[in-house]
Amino acid sequence: MVMLRELQKLLSDERHLKESLEMQLNELKNQISSNSIHDDNYNQLLSELKEARSKIRKISMQKSEHSENTENDSILQQLQGELQNMKHQHSIALKHEQMKREKLAILHEDRVANLESRLAELSNTVGSYDRLRQQDQDNISKLKEKLSKLNMNQSEVIPDMKHEVDIPKIVEEIFKLKKIIQTENENLQNPFDLNNYKVAKCLPIIKII
């Protein structure tokens, strides 16, 4: 009778243990299937595996003392198989998570490199525009200065209206001025449309002529 009660108690304990382990296995399987296991849970999983293995070894020792209960052997084999399968799935999940992190890191590095390249290109473009604008302003200033000097020189050349005017010489000076203006205008980055300007606006002497 004592032997029978011990076997019944052992069987009842094993059934409770099996139910508890099955619940733990289901929880772990759900965690693995959701692909949300992180490194900090890995140590906890290993601890649970060690605890389960310890319980299995304890049951094995009890089974060796009560070899009459053949049901324990199949239960232990099933639990061991499920634990091995769970460990394998967990390893696969960790590798998958690591690969995903590596891909995200590579994508992040590529995006940063692309943004830096675009920023450098934009800086060069802005610098080029600034240089061209400064060149245009310098050329315009030089042209205005030359026009001012030419107007001053031309005013000195204009004879007094009381004296005779050398028309051919004045016309020759006008054409020279026109060529100078055209040459300077062509050297500008953004040339003026000289067709919109009358010579009389730039050269007051024409009015006199």
C-alpha cells in the first residue's frame, strides 16, 4: 500500500509538473513566434531551461527508483524533445533579429553618407553661385566706372558750341565707345540686352550731335 501511494503521489506530481512545463513551453513558443525576444530575455530563458532540466533529472532519478511507472519515460522524452526544439527556434529567432539589426545599421549608414554627400554638393553649388554673383557685381562696377570715365573724357573732347564741331571725329569716338561697351558687356556673366538701351542714354554727346 505504501508503494502504491508513493507511485500515485509521484504520478500526480509529474502530471502537475508536466502541466506547468507545458504552460512555460507555450509561453516561450509564443515569445519566439512573435520575433520580439531580446537579449535581456535570453538569460532568463536559459535559467528556465536549466530549471526544467533539473526537474527532468529529478524525475529521471525518481523514475529509476520506481521503474514500474512506464509513463514517465514517454513524458520525459517528449519534454526533452520540446525543450530542444524550443532552444533551436530561439537560436533561429536571435540570428534573425541580429541580421535585421545589421541591415538597419547598414541602411542608416548609407542614408547618413547620402545626406552628407548631398550637403557637400549643395555647399559647392551655393559657393559657385556666390562667386559668380560677386564676379558679375565686380564686372558691373568696372563697366560703370569705365563708362563714367568715357563720359568724362568725351565731355572734355566736346568743343565749345561757339567753335566749329568736328562731326567725323565725334562719330568715330562714338563708334569706339560702342565697341568698348559691347566688348565689356560680352565679358559679363549675365550680359545686358543693349538693344533695349539707346546710345543717347549712355552717351549724352549724341544729343548734342
